[in-house]
Amino acid sequence: MTDPAPVDGGNAVPPQPAAPQDAPEAPPATLWDRMRDDPQYAPEHLALEAVRRLGPEAAQWAARERGQRPEAPGEELADQAVRKFVNHARLSGAVSGAAGLPGAVLDVGVLAWTQARLVLHVAAAYGVDPVHPDRATDLLVLQKVHKVAESARLALGVAAGRERAGALFGMAGERPLGRAMVQLGIRLAQMAGVRAAKRIFAKVVPGAAIILGTWANSSATKDLAERARALYRGGPANLPHQRRP
């Protein structure tokens, strides 16, 4: 039997919402497979999956925080989210412990995933729906994968179509794994704001562990956080029109 709800003055007190379940700290295996098979659209695949997997976590977190602290302004909740995920970004370069090119690709993938998590939490802090499809567009523009929302939307549509086709028929064509990994690493490094992508991968030699510097990770993530706050600070009403009617 379950325990009865506590009673306050003769009225049953509704149970408190459960703490939000943490989303994966790194991109799930199915996403890695998709990005490896289609590295050209790796940022788009990551953005789509992030909204699916990380958006609900961000929404639940914001709802819980507002339930516990209804007077807390969005700015305070955004501060909380930024501190948490900038700290995560500092550690993300050491997640894999893997050497060479696979380790470098994994590190930048984890960093890009952490940054997407930050953006969606900042959106939720300001009352913007983190599970709305437009958040994938926002991610790609905020992370400077695309300059404008229109091109980001078009690329997301292509990636979503390739995702569906891959699920039905498998990815068409095989490519050398090494070349695909280099392309995947560069695309993810660009998404994560690692401007020294070519220098990073030039240093990859057999047996050499590649760990992104914590300064580079946190600096890129702090810059992204400022752009996200500027976009979402005014709440949903002040967002630029992004979706076609």
C-alpha cells in the first residue's frame, strides 16, 4: 500500500513533483551512429536529438524550480543553469579518456551536447518552451553553425529526412571510417565553438591522448550562454518570428 497524502488542516496536501531525471551526460549511442554515418549533417542531427532528449529535462527543471521558488526571476534561474553547465563544460574534455582521433571526436561531441543542454535550460529559465522544434533552429544559429534561422531550418529538414531514410533503409553508401571521423570531428568542433579545430586534429597521432583545454571549453560555453540569454531574456513574446505560417 502507498502512504496516504499528508493532511494540512483537513485538506490533503498534493505530493511534491519528483526531482527531474537527469538526461544523458553525453550523446546517446544511436546519435553517435547517426552522426558517424552522416557527418556532414552532424550538428543538425545533434540539435534535433538534443531537443527530443534534453528539452523535457529542461522543462521539468524549470517547473520544479518555479514551484519551489515562485518569486525567483528568470534571470536568477538562468544564472543557475549557466553556472551548472559551464562547470560541466570544463570537465567535458576529459570524459572519454580515449586516445587519438576517436577521443578528440568524443570530447567535442560531449562538449556540443553539454552546450545544447545549457541553451535549452536557459530557454526554460526565461519561460521559452525548450521542447518546441524551433529550439533546434535556435541551437544551430546560437552555435554559429548557420548564420540565419532560414538556412538552419532547411538543413534540419534535410537531416530529419535523412534520419527517416536511414531508419527505413540504412545509410546509403560506405565511406572510409577515418575520413568520416575527421569530418565528424571538425563539424562538431565548429558547433562547440572550438575555433582551433584544424590545430586540434593536426596533433592527433597514434597513441596520443587529445584532451581539450578546460579554458577553451568554458570560454566557448560562456560566450554561447551570453548569446542564449540575449535571445531568450524577453521571453516567448519577444522571440523573432522563426516558423513559417
